[in-house]
Amino acid sequence: MTKRPNFLFIITDQHRADHLGCYGNRMVKTPNIDGIAAGGTRWERFYVANPICMPNRASIMTGRMCSVHGARHNGIPLSKDHTTFVELLRDAGYSTGLIGKSHLQSFTGLPATNRFEARDGLTTPSAHLRDAYKNNRHSADYDLEVAPNWETPLAERLKGDFYGFGHVEVAADHGDQASGDYLLWARAQTPDFDRLTGPENALPDNRITAPQAWRTAVPEELYSTSWIADRSEAWLAEQATSDAPFFLQMSFPDPHHPFTPPGRYWDMYDPAEVALPASFGKGDLPPIRAMKEAMEKGTDPRDNQNPFAVTEDEARAIIALTYGMITMIDDAIGRVLKRLETLGLADNTVVIFTSDHGDYMGDHGLMLKLLLHYQGIIRVPFLWHDPAHPQHSPVDTGLASSIDIAATVLARAGIQAFNGCRAGT
């Protein structure tokens, strides 16, 4: 019987396709990710099912559109009633691990949609009839990732696996605000770790000024990107002693805002050398006009999850900092790939790289996501390196999506997909 393949599924957050060398970016340094592309296939037209974190991650897990699995927006957890492809891998004997960002449940615990409000003069429906969907997934089973309540490791609070993952070490949130199991670890390493995080504890730096950007005092070795690489290496070492195949999801919270690359990655790229997108300053749609006017009047706080307009200098600074975060991720990936080789696992491990969605990153003078589905938001990288089929096709120009991942992994593992899952590519 042919030995079943292992899988290393690497996913970044808010990372647009053209912010990689293998996708034509001549400034950002990503030699290790580019190496995955060079030895496998790079998808040129790979699109998300939804350009927001939780919905698209749920679509990756289920191989289904948001209208079917119901996680339509951040704050709506993936229902445990929906089968994930990782559950099928585990069912077939795979060891399954998740290290890094999950975001299949809410970080904040706040509702994603408006709450029902009774109106005067009208009969109020009974409590169980006040929403279109009766199970709003607000029970304790769906509050496992709420960051403020993360006092013990997620693994200790689980009853069984987590959406099919038998091993979980999770980082919630982003930048030097990352929390979850990662934060518990960081505090154990440095008891006063909280005095290193946030803008109030930032190191002085007068060269880079932009919204949601500060020079974090967290050292590189304690930053979430390094922790994810360290824990992934350790988990892979354990798998090398087992005959069971494995699936590891190595999930980085960066290069999502806030823009806080640590150490040498903070000033690795000079904003003055960053080219602005061709569309910068162009576009006259109402949302673009509104954001620009808010920036000019100073009425937009630009410190939350909503998109905002930026000046040319701010755009260059944020892009430079994002490149720093990406290069740090690339270095971490390089460490893990090298570890795969030294453990003797590389020849039988399919390596996959993608992101959950993109970012405006200066397109039309905007930052972040939401509202407008420009290419920078909906088009993400997708790389597939299979040692059994090296350079099967260097570039695939066919249309593909996040919903193709589940069935494609299952097909490569020789497992029949569940009824209702999109067919593999």
C-alpha cells in the first residue's frame, strides 16, 4: 500500500497575492515561500469565498460557501453541526494539529449582527423566534476563543477535538496584541510581558508614523510568529516518531494590522523606497469619498477594524512595515521547512500556502478590508508543492477558490469527501 502523504498547510492573515516575490513583487523578500512555488504550482487566479477572516476560514474548513455554512461575518462561529475536512482526515487515521490562529470562533464574544429590539405598539415574538436562525451559536461551546476569558490553554477546555484538530495551540488577535495560548506562554517566559506590548509601551522611533503602527518592545523570539514556528517544529518532531500520517495547520496572525514587526523587521524596508499602488488617489465611489473626507477632517479614528484613507507617506510606511512582517513569516517558514528535511519528513509532505483574504494596502488610498471587493482584497496566494509530483504545472491560470482546498486535500489523501463538499480539483 502506498504511504499516505503528510500535509503542512500554511496560512497567513490579510495577505494579498502580490505581496510575495513569486507573485511579481520585487521588493519584499520571501525566498522560502518562493521556493514552495518554484517546486510546485502557483495559482494565478485564486479567490476567497468571503474577504473576511471567520467566513473564509469556515469555507476553507468545510469546502462550502458562507451562505451554506452560515458563518457570514466575523462573530458568527462555525457550527459544530458542519463537517470539516480535518475531521475526515482524523477519522482516517491522520494526526491533526493546529498551531497559530484559528478564528473559527469569535475573539470578542460580541454578536456579529444587530440584536433584536422590541418595538412599541407591536407584539414581541417569543425569545426563540426573534432571529431568522434559531441557533445563534452563543453557548459556552462557541466561546472557546474569546480572548479576555483565555485563562487556561484551549486544549484543557475541550471535550474531544476542535473541529477535527486533535492538537491545538492557538494564537488569537494580531501583531503584538496577540493573545490566547500564545499569550499564556509569553507571560510564562517573561512575567512582565504585558509591559512590552501595545503603543503605550512602544520603543521610540520618530521615522515611521502611521495609524495602528508602533515599534513593539516585544523581542523577536517572543513574538507570535516565532512562537508558531517553534511549536510547529516541536509538534513535527513528535510526528517523526509515529507511523501515522499528519496534517498540520501552521497559521500566522500576521501580516494583519496592527503593524508591529519586531526587532530588525521594523525597519528592514525603507518607506521612501516603497512604490504606491497605481490606483492610489483614484476612484470616486461614495465610500472612498467618505473615507477621504473623514481623513481630511480628522473625524475617522482609524484605530479599529474598519477601512480608512491614508496619505502617501502613511501608505508607504504601512506597506514597508507589512513587508517586514511578511519577511519574518518567511524566515519562520524557512525554519520549519528545514526541520521537515532534518526529520526525514519532507519527501512525503505536501506543503500548501495561502491566506484568508487580502488588504487594500494603498489601493485607491485605502487600508484594511470591507466594503469594496477590489482585487487586493479577494485575490490571495495559493501554492501547492507535492514532492510526489514536482513542478506538475508551474503556474495554473484556471479559476480556483478557498472552497476547493478541502476536497483537494482529501483527494490527495485518498479519502472520499463528505456529501455536500465541493469536488476536488
